[in-house]
Amino acid sequence: MTLKHVSFISRTVFVKNNDVEAACRVLNRILGREGLIDQYRRTRFFEKPCQFRRRINFERCKSIYNEDMDRKIQFVLRKNRLDAFPGAS
């Protein structure tokens, strides 16, 4: 299986009290979180090679930025500091 193929994951969403709309919202949230909706929208039409490279580069930059910000936030929120609130005296 190559990276371009969709990984098929079976999901089961229960409908409670005949509330189909709530079950659809749950299913859409699951599919959106896993990125299947975005992948479907991307593959509906042909993506030019320059647009493909641009999107891939943007996703790489975004993941690097998010990783760096998470690391900085964890550094600020660490608990084993001498001064719990540095600069606030």
C-alpha cells in the first residue's frame, strides 16, 4: 500500500432515539479528524503538480510550526520550576 492510497478504517456510529442528524454530526467529526473529508475533496479534481508541491510544502511548514509551538508551550507550562510565575513579582 502506498502513501497515496486511503487507509480504510471501519467506524460504527450508533443512532440513538432515531436521531440521525446527531449520528451524522458524529460521523462527520470522526471523518474530519482523520482527514478523510479533506482527502476526498482534494481528489475530486485533478491537482496540478505545482499546486501539489505547494500544498505539501505548506503542510510541512505547518507541522514544523505546530511542533515548535507545542514544545514552547510545554516549556512554559512545566511544573518543576523554582519560580512558578517568572517575571510576576
